[in-house]
Amino acid sequence: MVTCWIFTGLVLLLTLQRLLELRLSRRHEAIIRAWGGRDVDAWQVPLMMVLHAGWFIAMLVEVYALRRPFIPALSLLVLVIFATGQSLR
């Protein structure tokens, strides 16, 4: 059960990170628009937001509703992949 709480905390931290990135992105968007920029295919943005939110919700549903077992070796591998992906962002 402790691993579920740790995982939930990680998902919450990622959610916070994405919300802060969204705020920064909107600030950058305002600057670009002030310089004369325009949106191309802006209809895709809400879809991407729903996709990201759904992905985070699906991760939590998988852990809590499907009661997936904790596999230490797999968790370590995924943690390394996650850390690598975050560092590349």
C-alpha cells in the first residue's frame, strides 16, 4: 500500500509540473502574439489537454482499481526510464 501512495505522490507531482508548464506556455503564447504571432490548428490544444489528463487518471485507475502488484525490478527500470525522459524534457 505504501508503494501506491508513493506512486500517487509522483503522479501528483507530475500533474503540478504540467500545470506549471501550461502556465509558462500561456505566458510565452502572450509574448508571441504580442510580436504578431498567430495560432495554427489551435483546436488541437484542448484535445492534448484532455489526453494528458486522461493519461494521468488512467495511471491511477490502473494502480487502484486493477490492483496491479508491485514488482521491484520493473519499478526500478521504469524509474530509470522516467528519470531519463524527464531530464530530456
